[in-house]
Amino acid sequence: MKKTTVSRRHFLAGTAAAVPVLGMPMIASAQARWKWDLPAGYPATNFHSANLIQFAKDVKDATGGQLEITVHPGASLFKVPEIMRAVQTGQAQMGELLMVVMENDDAMFGADNVPFLATSFQAARRLADLQLPYIEKRLAARGVRHLFSVPWPPQGFYSPKALNVPDDLKGLSFRSYGASAGRFAELAGMRVTTVQAAELVQALASGRVNSMISSGATGFDSKIWEHIKFYYDVQAWLPKNMTMVNARAWGTLPASVQAAVTQAGKVAEARGWAESQRLDRTFLEAFAKNGMTVSEPSPALRDGFKRWGEDLSKGWLERAGADGQALVNAFRAAS
């Protein structure tokens, strides 16, 4: 059986024409004056990592080689939970982080993981625009600047067995990557283990986890069909990865280089959103071709997901306080 692949080369070829680098300031060629590190948590073949690598190339080209950014994918430089601290302290000048990883520190980082609040790319874009000022304020307090954010495809449920009713989830070993996913699993009666993407394949192979809510991209990266045979397209939420920069390091750059990085970030964000949407169905088609059952949840199962989602939404609003309520109100008013 021929397996579908989504390579970094395919990503770059598919997006370069769609999102050209227009208006990016060009600086005379020179040897690298600044060399920055950008740790990231996902494999080099993942579309987020491919986007970062292209972003780094765009910055190098636009600055005439004065600023070189080395992307370190696959949690090879820092583990995902360590990336924010590394950027704050200047151990890395830049970093990419799944935003919801910061939810335990501040609930506003988890707004895009509120179940069934924003379940389409169009809705996720509205939510991202409204959430951004809150994120920028919180990052600034940490000495960090937001540069751009890119969503994952909608989250679905991976299961080792067929699911028909909510009670079928009880006892599953669930992989959590953030507070919202973990609380969801607890409500459903599953056993929760926090596993970041870099350790997922090992956790699946050892049996530590056998279920999760995640995007098609994560399942594809881990060849999930070798371990799990059922995928339910619940479209629970669209979490975002944010790329950020240490504010002190940013301040060492002249205005012309800052402008080049800012423009490259805008291009990377547009390219990443377009690629996430394009790949959404491609990943699910790959699952089916590799022997997985891909389906919509039954009405009873969907009702269970929504019931748990409502409980999670209430809890998130309590933790997020006035800012969270203002964000949700603004989002619903714009919908």
C-alpha cells in the first residue's frame, strides 16, 4: 500500500508561490553580525518546523546575511516546557511554543483550547486577532515579544477501539499536552499522562498512552496508524504555536533588521495558516490509506464531547477572569 507523505520540500514548493515575500526590506550583503537560536518542539518534517526554517531563510536573505537564525526542531535544544524560560532568560534569542503550554501560568494563553468555541479556521482567525493584545501584554511582562502565530488543524480524537457512547472512553490511557486536554480526559474517566510531541512515538510504542485529542499533523508525524486505528473528527479546537523573541535581543537590532524580521514574520504567519488549512484533509486521507477508520463521532459521543466541553469552558472562564469573559464576549459578538 502506497503511503502518503508530506515533506518539507513539498511544503515549501506548495506555499512559496501562494505567499510571496513582498515588501520585505533588503539590506546589503554582509557576514553574519547576529547569530540567533530558535528552539522548536516538533520534527523537522512538520509543517510548523518547515515554516520556521523558511522564515529563517527569509530573514537571512532580507538582511543580507547579517542575521542568521538557526532553527532547532524536535525539542533538540530545549524541551517544549522549557522554551519560554529559555527565551525569557536569553538562553535562546527566539523560540516557538504551543501557546496552551502556558495555560497553567495564565489562563489567557489557553483561549484557543476552549472546547468548541472556535472550531473552524475562519473562527480561529477571529479568536486569534482578539486574543493577541492579551498575549502581547503577558509576554511583555516576561521580557518577550510576540512575532507570529500559526494554528494546528482542528483537533480530533484518536482511539485504540471503536467508540459509540461516552462511557466507551473510560479507562483509556490519554496523552495530554496541556491543561485543557488533561481536564477533558479526567471528565471522561480516562487516565491522564502528559507527553510532549517529541516523546509521543515512544509513549505510544510502550503503551503509556493509547488515545489523545490532537491534530492530524501530530498523528501523521508519529505514524499513528502503527499504534491506533480509529480517528474521530470532532474538531474540538484549533490550538496555535507562537513564535517569540527575547525583548533585550530584539533591542540590539537596528531598525532596518527589525523591519525585515517583522515582515518575514507576517509572511510566515500567512503561509502557516494557509498550509495548516490545506493539510487538514490531506492528513485524514493519509490515515485512511494506512488502514485507520476515519469517521464522524456518533450523536451520543458528540453530545458527550460537548457536555465535557461546556464544563471545561466554565472552568476556563473562572480562571481567566474578566479578561477571559471580555474575550469570549467580543468573539461571540463578532461571530
